[in-house]
Amino acid sequence: MKFLVDANLPNKLAKAIGRMGHTVIHTDDLPNKEKTSDKEIKAISSDQNLVVISKDTDFFDSHLIQSIPSKFLFVSTGNITNKELLKLFEKNFENIVTLFETYNLIGIDNQQIVVYENQ
């Protein structure tokens, strides 16, 4: 599975996902880096069939209204350390990948994975 990690999450997360065997890019890898617009992220994710990972509620709303991005992982952990975030992903990411085989909108917070019914 292929992923695009938004600028509001650390590049270390993208690297960790890559170490788990997945194709991943971070907005820092794109020409406009952290200034990459949501519109650009949506276009890139659509063109390259990438799951967007972000804390940005605009992507959540856009997915609900327009199904863009087509697959979205909403991170709602609040302010936690990068170390805590990486541990959370390392513990739960393979389960999330499996869930994306069936569902298009998934959330993760400090306590649980939330699966939203496909529209």
C-alpha cells in the first residue's frame, strides 16, 4: 500500500512506515515541501493512488463530501511526542493497512482505531 504523510505529521513517521515495507512520501519530499496545498495533496494522492495520512480535518470533510482523497487516515491524537506517535503507529499500522482493504476512512487516536462505514 502507498501513503502520503501530510506536513502536520513528522517526516520520521513517513520513514517508519517505509521501514514497515510500504511506499510512502512525506510532503517534505514534494517540490513545495510543507507549503504543499491541500488541493495539490488531493491531486497527487488521486494520481498516484495514495492513502493520505493527516491531522487536517479538511481532508476528513473532503473525503465525506467528495470522496477525495479516496482513502484517508485521520490522526486525532492531539499533541503527543513523536516517540509516542511512532509507537502508536508501529503497534497499529498493519491492522490499519488490513482495514484499508475494506474501508476508505479510518481514524486513529491515542486509544483506538476508528473505522467509518464506506459511503
